Amino acid sequence: MLYEKTKKIFPGGVNSPVRFFQPHPIFMNRGNGSKIYDIDGNRYLDYCLAYGPLILGHENIQVRNAIVKTLKKGWILGTPTLYELEFAKILKEAIPVLEMLRYTNSGTEATMHAIRLSRAYTGKKIIIKIAGSYHGAHDSVLVNRGHGNKGIPSSPGVLDEIAGNTLVINFNDFTNLEKVINENKNNISAMIIEPVLGNIGVIPPVEGYLKFIREITEKNDILLIFDEVITGFRERLGSAQDYYHVEADLITLGKIIGGGLPIGLFGGKEEIMKKVAPQGKVYQAGTFSGNPLSMSAGIATLKQLKLKDYNSINKKTEKLINNLQKISHDYDLNITINHFGSMFQLFFSDTPVKDYNSAKKSDDRQYFDMFQYFLKNGIYLAPNQFETNFLSFVHTEKDIKKTTEIFEKFADIMKRKKRKD
């Protein structure tokens, strides 16, 4: 078995833990449009979409052509290129807060450098993050909530003294945030937040929450960092800042902006960004940052997105969600569905999911049962309930119909099982 071979080479047999599920992950061979194909030739309707980047679907011809054209000129030059400038112009038009920016190779790098920059700019050590949020795999954010709001390591190898400089608060909790800031106001450099949580499922902010964050951080000289690696260009041509009418000091982006190639960036107000080396003293570097292939793929992606009707993909997502919600009601299933733009997730819970605690109370075993049933019927969801599912612009009405039909069959099985129990 192929998986037995990979287990001997890679930890757990995979190169990212999110790709693993029991009894073993499926090895995919190619993708096209809204479909992916495994090494045995089986086809799956894909709602995982490589965990978010492929809003144009698999094997987008314009992105592919841009990569090939650039490839013929050299795939890395180690110097400034015109690709970087052209891409930055498109990004700045879509997200005006990007007065200055710096490319990185991943979202993890982007958030790591944004946090370092915030500490250097403010001269303060502590950051605030949200319980259940994900900002990459670096030490300052691999932190859970310990006693009170004090951060404790969420992974072996993260030092207590590093985790102790991260305070963890509840999402959508005004009182908790105000209390933490009042107790530590002179030591907090920044608050980093996904405007819509995307790595504990999908959890949007309650009305007024992000505006409250902006007001209280500004009042207390705390930088606000929006991590929009997932939400950037997902709901509109721009960021969730536009949707919620809240402007952060710094923003991080990734996923969609690379068109499927490795990428990240951090940027924001010029006054802050000019502290980055070589203009300033805050060190950041990367051999592959701004590489021609990622730049070309990003340019080709954003040029297409400028011509797309986001209203169409958002409405298509709402149609799918409405279908699933109706079936859940008709079959008396306890399911909550959250969404933002074209990202969505189903929680097996009879109460609203509005933060980490309520998300963790949902039944992830039932979600995995659904994942396995869908997989057997040719639909690939995110394997874990605490990830996000996505639609692309190439998902069709036929795709939605198929998903609805498979979900109704699953709901019928669940209802009959419930009766037996």
C-alpha cells in the first residue's frame, strides 16, 4: 500500500497534518475545474480546494499559461523584478490599507513577521490572539489559553516564556477583551485576529465586535493586525476589512493571492512598514520571497478576479447552505451551518457556534461520518470539522444539486440510525 511506504519517510505519512485522516489519506493525482482525481482515476467534487487558494478552481488555464510563460524566462532570479511591482499595484488598488508591503513565502511567515514588526514598532512585548484562531506554525501563536487569559504552549517545543507573552481571549466577547486590555494596557503591542475565524470551522464576528476591537486598540496604542490569509479575496475583490468597515494597521495575506503557488505578504501603514529592513532595523528576509512564478500566478489570478461577479459565487454558496439547512430541518438533524462569502462549515451542534468553546462542543465524530459518506459518493470535503469548506467560481448548479442529493441520503441514514438508538 502506498501509504505504508510514505509512513516510513514522512511523519504520519504526510507533509502537513491537515492532510491526514483515518484510516489513511487518499493520494490525489490531478485536478480540473471543481474536481480532483485520485491515483486510481476516481473523481471527486472538491470543496476543500487545497484549503482555500483555488477560488478559480483547479488547473485554471490563465494561471497555468502565466506560470509557463514566466518559467521560460527563469523561475528565480534573486533580484527585484517587474513582476513584484505589477502585482503590488493590483493588490494596493484592491486593498488601500497596503500603503507598503513585503512578500513572504507563506501565511505563517507573514504573521510571524507582522508580529515581530508590531513589537519593534511599539516597544512592547505582549500580543493578544483569539482562542481557536490559527495564524501559522510559529511559536508566538502556537498558544492555547491557560489559567485566566495567559497563553500556554499548544505544541511541545514552544517555550513557556514565549507563550507567556501571548494572551488568549474569547472570540465575540467584548467584556473579555476589555478586561485583558485594562489589566495589561501598557505592555500590549498588538492584537492579531482573523476577522472571520477559519481554522475552527467558520465563525463570523457578531455585529459591532470588530469595530469595538478597532476602537479599544486604537485608544490604547495597540496595533491591530488582520490575518486575512483565508478571507482575503474570498468574499469580494479585497478584504474582509471592506465588508466590516474596519481598517487594521497591518494585514497579512496568502492563499488566493498566489493562485495556488506558495505565497504570503504582510503590509499596512507606511509609518509602520518603513521600519522593515533595509529601510528600517526590523529584519525579514527570504530567498524565494517575491519569486517570479508566484508573482505571475498572483497577477493572473487577481486580473481574473477583477472581472468576476462575486455576488454570483456568494449566492451559489447561500443556495447550497439553504438546501443543506432545509434538509437538516426536515430530517430533524442538529446541525448549525456558518458561512462567510464562499466559505462555509457544518457543525453537528444544536446551538449556535460563535466561538472556540461552542465549536468544540459540536460532534466532530458525526462530521467525520459525513466526510466518509461524501467521500464514498464522490465528494471531497475538508476532512476535519475544524477546517473550512469552499466554493470556487467554477462550481456549477449541477455540483450543488449533487451535493444536496448526497447530503439528503446521509441525513436519511442519520435519522434511521437515531430511531434505532
